[in-house]
Amino acid sequence: MRHALILILVALITISIILVIYRPDLLEDIWLWLVGLIGPIIGFTKAIVKSISNFFKSMDHA
């Protein structure tokens, strides 16, 4: 699972760098949306990870 997340992160960074170099006009309208949505995405991801870890902890105690 960790390797998949690292692979997705590297792919997104690579695509972003390529778009910045070759097509900066595409990112001009999108970057404010991305910056604005980083906080909710991180919070949502933390909540999902916490609920999954609590689920597995409850499975261990049962």
C-alpha cells in the first residue's frame, strides 16, 4: 500500500513538472483550486486512516 502511494505521488509530481514546463496555461486556472483543496483532502485522508486503524484495533480485541 505504501509503495502505491509513493508511486502515485511521484507520478503526480512528474506530470505537474511536465505541465509547468510545456503547458503552463493549463495550470494557471487549476493551481488555486489545488491549493484550496489541500487542507480538506489531508483532513479527509487522516479521518479515513484513523477509522480504518480503529476498525483493525477492534478486530484484534474481539
